[in-house]
Amino acid sequence: MYYQFYELSHAALAPWRAIADMNRLYFSNPINPVSHTSIGRQIAASAELFERLTRRYGKPAFGIERTLVGGMSVPVRERVVWERPFCKLLHFERMLPEKHKQGPTVLIVAPMSGHYATLLRGTVETMIQYADVYITDWADARMVPMTEGTFDLDDYIDYVVSMLHFLGTNTHVMAVCQPSVPVLAAVALMEASGDQHSPASMTLMGGPIDTRENPTAVNRLAETRDIDWFRDNVIMQVPFPQPGFMRDVYPGFLQLSGFMSMNLDRHIVAHQEFFRHLVKDDGDSAEKHRDFYDEYLAVMDLDAAFYLQTVETVFIRHALPKGEMTHRGKPVDCSKIRNTALMTVEGENDDISGLGQTKASHVLCSSLGDDKRVHYMQPKVGHYGVFNGSRFRSEIAPRILDFMATHDRDSRPSRRAKAAE
């Protein structure tokens, strides 16, 4: 009933949001003399703050229309090139001059942890300057009808394998945060079966490979509860009239409330500063706040099967580092990885995936030679800074691109190339 109450509360506030928006427009209109007074700007700022705090934020757009390649500005076209009920594979196709090298093929696996793939917009904007980039665009579970069935961690791994097959033999995969575990598992299964489409390299960034290492508050919470507690307390049914009506999900607003509560004081201060910027008519600072929170507050629901299996496998049982993880009955053995080079990236101040949790994958991939493995710890960044921001652009991304260039395989025909021909 909690999800239904949330929906009813949102609907009940709709008229008040409309009134607040009307007041914002009235008191910020330059034709209105009151808009140039302190009281007018305060009323407009209060109205906008109320509207933004009570609205539901929809899925943002990537909005990447151009990029710089070798100092040359080129158009970018976003296309769906692969699709399943719970995911689309987006290609950021650069309109490069004829015979210009595309660079390495990079599959960015975005986290399915409550936010949309657009949270990695900065990651994509940096990488497309040097590489042919694809990214997973996971679906909001409340928008997927029950007729499409459920989606669990095994399905996630299958999706990753299928996308790697689609992209071909010389693909470099990047897993940001949560997908580090299923991506590592997918590569291990592909290597164990002798799959020729195993990626040339994989980069795991801020991922919970072994949450026993330097556990964070998130990890400790999971360890103090059994899986039945999560099933009874955080799993809800999608209410009518959403397309996924009656689907069991972990609601995005619950995930968001958890994230917000971890740094509640910082969010309160940020909104106080936003109000002051609006009153002072500091448009640039106010716009930065809007851009960040338009992304941060846009959340999606997760299918209950995926959420519960992930919590139990990764955070409660620690199945992968213990060698107990299976995929559809087959053991996941990371020591089978011999051909796919491994790079791990961690942030010094990461409060989601603690130091050492991602690095633990090097111990699991025991058959890899030293020439096929690299670990990098970025000083003075938190979880978000591992894949976004100035330090990612200037210090982390160049290392990743150099790693990919070092382990790039000779070009061979791929399914994607054959299809294009």
C-alpha cells in the first residue's frame, strides 16, 4: 500500500504544483515590475523550490549532439541498435570524415541501481572523443508489462553476453559500479566456454566485487538483514495505471530516499543555496543546481527478482569472491579469464564501494598475467568522481583509453560489421 500512497500523494499535490508554477512565472516575468524587487524574487524562488521538491522527475535525455575529435567538431547521432524488454543498447554514432579511424569499440554498462543511464552522460561525453561508444539503457521496471516476465541477475548476465556478441570480437567493456559483478561473471563464463566474442579488455570502476573489503554503511546494512527482511520491507507492487501494473519492484523513490539520507545535510544546504541564487538572480549557479538535481532525482524501479538476487548474491552471501556464484546452474570461475585484460579503478573517498572492493577482482582473476592487469586508485574523489567530473576527464579517462589501446586486438570481422555490409 505504501507505493499506492506515494502515488496518491503525488497526485494530490498536482494542483498545488500548478499554482506554484503559475506564481513562479508571474513573479519572474520581466514585464511585471514586482519581479525586479526583492519580495518578487523571493516569491518566485519559493514557488520554484516548492514545485521542484514535489514533482516527479522524468527520464532525462543524453542530449549529446556534437563532440570534438582531434580538435574537429563532428555531429553525433544517438541510435538504438539492440533491444530487449528490459534494456536498449544505444550507439553514439559520430559523423566522422571518410577513412577517419573510429577508435576502440567501447561498451559502457551503466548501473541498474535506481538512476537512469544518463547519470553517465559525462562519461559518454569524454569517451566519444576518442572511441566508438555504446551504452546500456536499462528500462524502468514499472514501464514493462507483466507479459514480458521477470528480470533477474542471471538475465542481466545474459544481456551482457548478448550485447558483446552483437558488438564483435574487439570490444572493450566498461562496468560502472553495480554492473562490475555481472560483467565480471559474464566474461568468466564466456572465457570458460571458449567464446570468441569475449571482450579485449574490461574496466571495472567502483564496483562491489568483494564487499567484505573495507565495508561501507551500505554494505553493513545489507549484512545486518537477511533476504526475507528485504523482501518483506522494500518490495512493492506497481500501482494502476502504470504499464507494469502488479509487477513486484524495488521502487526508485525508496532508493533515492536512501541516497538522500546518507548526505541529507549537504542536500539541505544545496537547496538553501539554490534559493539564495534565485533571489540574487544568479542564473548560472541556479542552472547548475537544476542540471544536477534533474538528473539525481530522476529514478527508476528495479524488478524485484533482480534486486533480491543481487542483494543476496553480492552483499549477503559474497558469492563471487567465495567462489560460490552460479549462473543458471553453472559455476562462475574467474580464474578461467586468460585473454581479457583487466583494469580496476577506485576512488579514495568512495562511500558506496570502499577501497579494495573492486581491486579484489585481481585476486579472483588469478590466471591473468601481470601484463594484462592494471589497478588505479584516484586520490581525492568519491564514488561519483570515479566516472564523472574534472578528475575523471583529466586523470582517469586517459589511463583507461591508454589501457584499451594497449590491449586492442587486430580488427577482425564482427557481426556488426557484416550486418553493415
